[in-house]
Amino acid sequence: MFQSGENSMDQFMEQDQLDRFKGLVHVGLCSLGVACVLYNVGAWLIRKEPRLFMNGLIYGGLVWFELVAISKHLRRDRRIET
């Protein structure tokens, strides 16, 4: 996995290294984002505070970003296995 003599953090951060683990980190962040979207949109439906609606949009953008990152890591992982 890692070659001796090199900084393991530098190698970890390189593309195509431990993509399954990196993808799982993004899954965790995406899950938190989904929870935040649900809370803020639900609270907005009850209280109609504009900031809650904006928070929901911002967290929705986070969820979209994380889904894109997850798909990239999955594609890289599949490419490495073949």
C-alpha cells in the first residue's frame, strides 16, 4: 500500500490511494448533510424563518457535493480493481 521512505500522509492524500476509505468519509459527511437538510426544511415548514430555508439550500448543496465525491471514489476504486 505505502512505500517505505515516503510520508504516509502524503501518499494517503494522493489520488487512487484508499479510495474506499475516502468514500466512506464522504458517506458520513453526506449523512450529516441529509440530517441537516431534513431538520432545517422541517423547521422552516413550521416556523417560516428565511434563514432555515437558506440553511436547507446550503446543506442541500453539501449533500450534492458529497454525492459527487462519493461517485468519484467509487469509480476510481472500480478502475483500480480491474
